[in-house]
Amino acid sequence: MSALFAAAAAQRGVPMAVVGVDSDGAATLYPHKLLLSRPDLHVAWRGHKPPEHPIVLIDRVRGAAAGGGRV
């Protein structure tokens, strides 16, 4: 799953680090399986599965996507 996000970020030149967290405490804080956080730790997106088109999400997070619908 993280490979899809990493590939989309790389395609747009957005630096990204994928971190796996194996902690019961993290599951309490973040009930979704996937989380995209900005460098300032703002949660930009969360979900249980990656969006159908991760590049659209990356564009929206970096401010390059038009529209306001859900990804």
C-alpha cells in the first residue's frame, strides 16, 4: 500500500518517508490503517485503504489539485 503513495510522491517530486508503526498505542491515537502527515505533523489524509488514484491525493495535499471533492 505504501508503495502506491511513495510512487505518486516521487512522480511529483514530493519528498516522502514511509514509516511503519507497530504499537497498540498508535492504534488508539490513529484508528485508520493509513495516515499521510505533513512535515509539521498535520494529518493531511487518513484511511483504511489507499485512494484509487494516489497521485490526485498527492496533488491536493501539495496544493496543485483543483476542486474540493473527497479523494
